[in-house]
Amino acid sequence: MSHQVWMRSEVPEESTWNLEHLFLSEDDWNEELERTARSAEDVTRFRGRLGEGAAVLLECLTAHEAVMERAHKVGAYAHLRQTEDGTDADNQARSAKSGDTLTKLSSEFTFIDSELLALEDGTIERYLAEEPGLADFERRLKLLLAQKPHRLSPETEKVLASLSEVHGAPYRTYLRGKLADMTFAGVEVDGTRYPVSFASYETDYEMHPNTELRRSSFASFSRGLHAYRNTFAEAYAAEVKRQVVMSRLRNYDSVTQMLLEPQQVTEEMYEAILDTIQTELAPHMRKYAELKKKVLGLDTMYYCDLKAPLDPDYSPSITYEEACKTVQDALGVLGDEYGEIVEAAFTQRWVDHASNVGKSTGAFCASIYGSHSYILMSWADNMRGAFTLAHEVGHAGHLMLGARYQRMVNSRPSLYFIEAPSTMNELLLAEHLRAQSEDKRLRRWVIMQLLNTYYHNFVTHLLEGELQRRVYARAMNDQAITAKVLSELKGDVLSSFWGETLELTEDAKLTWMRQPHYYMGLYPYTYSAGLTLSTAMMQIIREEGQPAVDRWLDTLKAGGSKTPLELARMAGVDMSDSRTIRSAVDYVGSLVSELCELFDEESDL
């Protein structure tokens, strides 16, 4: 008996996304790519003219927005094809071709920011006052003005932009190694042969109730990682060095300051999330790990046991179709307009849920302005997948509402806010499942699903954020970043959080190799920020009902037209107050305590 790993050409069409909604054929895509490249002239004709007046600036920004909408669409198509199968040579070539064209566009358009920043002080403010049409671009213009001390000469900015495809090389190297080259030895457990891949380990074996399969697949997975540790470390070190060099070129105090600026987040807000959650959540998560150790009858708790199911006999298997129905029902509280987006996602093949060789691991939602969202995940018939589906459709609902009510320039909010609508949907799904029954076992199971959500965002991603903080501190002091250093740092981060609860092995220290988020700036910690916000919002919805839901929907429709703090306040949450973070951590603590009580009650029976 063995478990099949499919090639992309073998998976059923209904489990893949329909990219014909973007382009009917490869020829159509190629033609649009060429037209998009030629349309650069619609914008470059304004070069040297932005000082002529507000009306000229409005014309230029409007033309630029139109070209970028087309560019994002052709770029998204190439990206989506690449993620569905990174081993396919055509997908790799298309991605490279798209990247080259979009890089050239980006380079051509650097004159806009350079010319605007060269205007006399007060000119942009005067333009905004004179031309009502510029109101939509006010946020973009004010963000630009904030960068003024950090801009380089127009010639230098153009050169840097022309190198953006090269700057993306470390991330592409990581992805090629992970998705196209890396292989793992299969394992045999109880007479069954299990092939190991990135996707099968992270979506199935890591959460498997069979301890021998969980541990042996982790050992195989880790051997595969170990073979690439020096290559992956070199790629990541190059990415960090690039960011450090850019922060120094642009006269920032630190790389952290540079990466936080576009998020419109202060260093205090960033530090508060990392420090408060790590310090105050650790005792709750250690208690949770001890509960697992006891219930599962483990002599030792290893890193690869942390996601083991506490009640595997009750883990309801669920098909993709059943999950879609459950998620749709759970999100019904968000009203008809939101519900129509969810229904379309599930019925019109916006979701690619197949498992195949070369497919990107994890899950993501790509939202294309002027079109619709696409969701990638790998379905494994477990309820965790339903929470992932709810999460990703949360991004889709949010960004499509933002696109419906805002111009492209204002459609996407800061990264600090971006994970709130997605994690909110996971909380709504848990609430829906809990309301279905008074059954204690179901209640216990739902709490475990919720704790999976908090583990993912408040532990996995938060500890990624802590590793980033330590790596950047080293890099700013010009200290080397090697595989040995990264494994030592990751080991320190894990041991300081888990303490004596966990037997830390060398394999666990390779966890830094698993996530792509390290190549996305200061992204990991924002998962925790988003879940903190949605936890607070969920509490308000429980207390207020429909008025709170209406405020939440208005916040989603605001897209990126406000700062993250303003968006949170619009919904009724103060993210500048440390009590908001502590309250979210306390809620996790209450879930762990309730779970312990439910298991204690069962053992007393």
C-alpha cells in the first residue's frame, strides 16, 4: 500500500483554479504583456512636466494607475502559473519574461516620485488644495513625502528600480530549491510506504495521530532540509544584506525602520507585539504542550509533536465540498454582498486545492484589481483545511470589497492590518461550529481548532518575527549570517519560548528553512498583529451584534484609504493600547484552561 503523489497534469480539473478568467490562452497573455510594455508611453510622456501644475499631475497619476492595473494582471497570471507547478519549464520561463517586462516598467516610472520630491516644499500640498481629483491620491502622495529624506538622485533611483528583478533573486533561489530541486526519502510505517514532500509533511504528517509516522517523516523531512542548509542560508543572507545596504544608502537608522515605514507602523508598535505576546503567551502554550504530552502518553515532547491532534478519533474528516458549505454558512453573518464573493470563490473555480509535485506549499490569496481573487492551498480532507479556506477567503472578501469601493491606489491596506480580516473568518468559523452543538467533545474539538489558529499566528509566525529581529540586529552589526548561525538563533528562540517543555533537537533548529516569509520584509509579526485585532473585534461583535458587524464591513470597504491604526479605530479597536494585546493573550489562556478542564472531566468519568 502507498500514498500517491500526483503530477500537475494528472490532477482533476475541478480541483484547480480557472486562470482563463484572466487570459483565455497563452497567446492572449503574450499579446497583453507586449501591449502593457508599449503602454509605458502613456506615462513617460509626462516626464519633466510634473511641475506644470495639479491638472498635469492628476493626468499622470491616473495614467500610471491604469498601466499598473494591466501590469498586475499579467504579472499575477505568470505568478499563479509558477506556483501551481514550479518544476514546469514553461512556467519558469513565463515568470522570468513577466518579471523582466515589469521591472522595465518600474524603472521607467521612477521619474514620478523623483520629480515630485524635487518640487519646492509645499507644492504637493498646494496641488492637493487646487485639484479635487487628487484627493484619491492624497494618501500615496503623503506617504511619498515621508520618504523625502531617504530618496536618492533620480538617476540612482532608476538604476535601483532596473535591478529589482536581480534583487528578487534570493527569494527565487529559495523557491527553486524548495519546490523544484529538493527531494525527501519516503518512510515506511506499519507496512505502508509514505512518500514525503514539503506539502505532504506540512499538510498531513506533521498533524498525524500516528507518532511513529509523525516522527519518522519529520526525520526524513529534516534530512532533506539539512542537505540544502548552506544554499538556503546563503540565499537568506543575501536578502538580508540587500535590505541592510538599502537602509544605509537611504539613510535610515536601521533596516527595521526602513521596513516598517511603508506599513505606517512605529517601532514601538512592532516591539509591543513581539515582546508582549512572547512573554505572556509562553506559560499558556507550555501548559498546552504539557496537556498534549499527558493525553498522548508521550515520554518526551519533541518539536514535531507540537501539532499532533489531541483527540484523533474525533478529528472529523471533511471533503473540500463540505468545507465550502460550512465556511459559507459560518460567514453568513457578514451579509449578502460578502456572501456573494464567498460563493463565487467556491463555485467558479477561484480556488486551487489540488496536491501535486512542484506546487507551492502553504496557502495564499492573490487578489487582482479589476478581476477577482485566486486562492492556492493543498486539500488534505481535515478540518484544519476548512480553517485555512476560511482564512484565505477572508483575504479575498476583504481585498475585493476594498477594490469595489476604492481606486486601485487605495485598495490595499498596510501589512499590519492585512491579516485581521482573514483571521476574523477563522474565529467566525469556530463560533459557528461551537453554536451547532452543546456536545462537550465537539466543544473541545472546536477549541483545539481555535488553538491551532493561535498557534499558527501567535507562535509559528511570531517566533519567525523574533528570529528576523535577531538576524537584522546581527546584520546591522555586520556579523555573518550562516546556516550554523541561523540554526543557533532559531534554537535559542524556540528554547526561550518553550522552556523545559520541549526536548529541542538539531532537526527542530532547521525550522528557519521552511517559511518563505523571511523574504517578504517584516511580514511574519503582522500575523500576530492581525489576529490581535480580530480577537478584539470578535469580542465586540459578541457584545454588540449587528452594529459591530456593520462597522467591520465598512472597515473592509475602506481598503487602504486609512492607516492601520485608523482602520482599527474605525472598527472600534485601539491597537495602540497594550491592553488590547494582553486581552488577546488572556483569551488564548482561557481556551487552554477550558481545554484542560474538559480533558480532566473526561478522565474523572
